[in-house]
Amino acid sequence: MSTELYEKVEKVIQIMRPAIQADEGDIFLRGVDDEGLVSVELTGACVTCPVSTATLKDGVERILKKRVEGVTGVQHVGAELAGEEEGTIVSLPGGKSAKISPFT
């Protein structure tokens, strides 16, 4: 992992934090791997919020990809978020995301 990439991601997350905290949640950077996949932990109200997965993909991921070159995606680590079903969320072209179920 590039220290420079981690620091750039951390800087952007700190800019986003007040908006998430305003809704009684929080976000913490937990890592950035060599492929640019960012691991974050959403806490507080985010854990029980039914739109937290959308916030993660349509908000956090979109902003990080736009502002930090090298970011390829964002994943949540930590407590399971409300509304998450078993499966994997993948990023698609055009800023869209989809859930792939292991049972289909």
C-alpha cells in the first residue's frame, strides 16, 4: 500500500466525516490495499440505517474515486450494515453498483 494514497484517502474522508456525523454516524479509514480498494468502517447510526450501503457506494466510493487517483472501490469492514444481504457488491461502469449473490 502506498502511504501517499492512504494519506490522500484519509484527507478526503476527514472532509466527508461532518456530513456523516450530522446523521449520528461516523466513518473510519481501516486500510487501502495495493489495488486501490479502500476499507472503511461505518459506525453509529450508519450500522442500522437502511440506506448505509447506498451511502457507501453512491456517496463515499463515488467521491473517493473522483478525488483520489488510484482508488478502485470501497468496502465496509466491521459490523454488518442494515439492509446488507449475503453477497458481494461490485462497482460497475458509470458509477453504478450491483450485488452478486453466491446463490444465483
